Amino acid sequence: MTKAREAKAWAFENLRGLYVSPLTIFHDDDTLDEQGLAFNVDYLVRIGVTGLGYGHGEPWSMSLQERKTSAEHFLKAVGGRVKAYVHTFDHSAPDTADLSNHAAAHGADLVMIEPPYEWAKSETMIYQFYKYVADNTDVGIILLNTPHSGRIMSPDLLDRLADIPAVCAIKDGINDWTTARSHWEKVHDRIVFSLPREEEALACLMYLKQQVQLGTSAVFCLQTQDWKPVKRYVELAYEGRYEDAFKIWAALGPLRDLWSSMHAVLWSANAEHPVVWAKAWCEVMGMKGGKVRAPGRNLEPEVKAEFQKRIRETLARTQADPVFHSAPFLAEAVATR
């Protein structure tokens, strides 16, 4: 784990490249599928990610002990091959600290925490929540700014939180470039900033010099082990070859549009995580997916089959673009920074 006093320096040195979060996998009887999770971790490592996060897929349908057990399964599967963090937020501040200490004790480099809705009623309460967790742990903390907590943290609040020694990065999971840019301006001098939306990835790389893409499902929805356009355009952007990177980014358009439509529910008035749709997508790309736990809703078989058919057809159409059959896509990949 990364000690709180070392967290900021560690993050600027190590939080780089592509990070993604595999989903929690369940057997048909709702028990944790350790082997399924390990399979997906191996798959993502082979894609070439530089880090993995875990625990934000379905924590609301798991007990605290299951969350700890599942985090242990995840960290065991990673086995130190890439950097790793664990989502440890909970509606109880003491339980959040407990989950964070547990993750650190089992090998997590960092933890990622969003303010749960009970603590999101005011910015003062959010600050007190994070301060409590930091005071009762000794591990680096990534902030998660998301509408699902009930409140988007303001630039001024993020400015205060960035001064907490343990706070070392932020995943700014919002659907607004202008607001995200204002957040970056407040905190990027002290903590690592990441706007994770793949739609703005190149803009972040070009204009914000963003060093890490934290936790976007595009890493496994828009590429496979044998076809890695996201990884390739990020590598090209790191080299300053933005025109070449844009060609690949633009050619992903049809597949990206379908992926973005799956996530539209995140930004709706009745926001929810499209976990069940993401699991169906995983299956098409060669990963384990399966069911979601109640009270999550599983897809009707015909709905799932039709969605997966659309994915396969869109993937084939996208892969047929001439961009993916010529340089710079086929050129030998440069090293990821």
C-alpha cells in the first residue's frame, strides 16, 4: 500500500496510462465467482492496462464481509502485476475506514472513495467525511466525484480536500467538460486529475496533459486482447502524435456511439449504473459477465440477445474501417508512459 504521507508523490509517479475496473461476477446462485473475476483480471492485464480498480460494480448488493472477501479475490488475482486500488466507500464512515484499512492490508496501492449520499447533504459534511476516513487510515485516497453520491463536489471543496495529505488523485466522473476543467484548474498542482470519459480522452491528453484514464469501461468495451485501438491512440497521444491518435479515435465512432448510449442512463433524471448492460457487453468481448444481484434487474433473454447482436455487428463494422488496416494503427506500439 501507499502510506498517506507518500501518497501525492507516489500518485504523480505511478498513476499513468489506462486503468479499468472489472465487474463483480456471481454464480447463478448469487455466490461470488472468484474464478470468473480472476479470468477477467487476467484478460485486462493482457490488454495492457497499467492499473486496475475494483469494487464499484455492485457494492450495494453485497454485505461488508462479501466486499472484503471479493476485494481479497481481486487483489490475489492481480498479484502485483499492475497497480491496484479498491473502492471502499460506505454509508457508514467507520465502515469506510475499515474497508480502506482492509484493502491496504491485502495489497491495494490506493483506495477510491465517493461521498455517500447521507454525507453529501452539504460540502461541510463531505469534507468531514473524508477527513474522518483520512484520520483513521494510512493509505492514499482517490476522490470519486460522481452525481450518484447526490452532489457534485465544487471546485472550492475539491481545493480543500486536495490539501489533505492522503488525498492524491481524483476521478472526476461527471458529464461536463467545462465543469471538469474548472476542477482541474483548482487541484492539478497537488493531486492527479482524471476525467475518465473516453469521449473526451484526447482533449484531456492534449489540453490538460492528463496522465491517467481512471476507470473507464471503454478499455474493455472498445477493444479486445487482439485489437487495441484505445491503448494505441493513448500511446500515440503520449508521443505527441495527436493527428495519428485522432484518426484512430474517430474511427472508433460507431462502436463508441453504441457504448455511449449504454451509459446514457448515468446522466438521466433516474440515474443508475448500467451494470447489467456492461456485463452483457463483456460476454461479447470474451470476458465473464453473467447476472446482477437483486435488487438489480437482469435483462430478459431476448433483450440481451438483441443487444449483443448489435454489439457484434457494430464491432465488425468498426473493425472494417481502413484506419485499422494501416499505419499508424498497425505500426509497432510505442511504450506507454
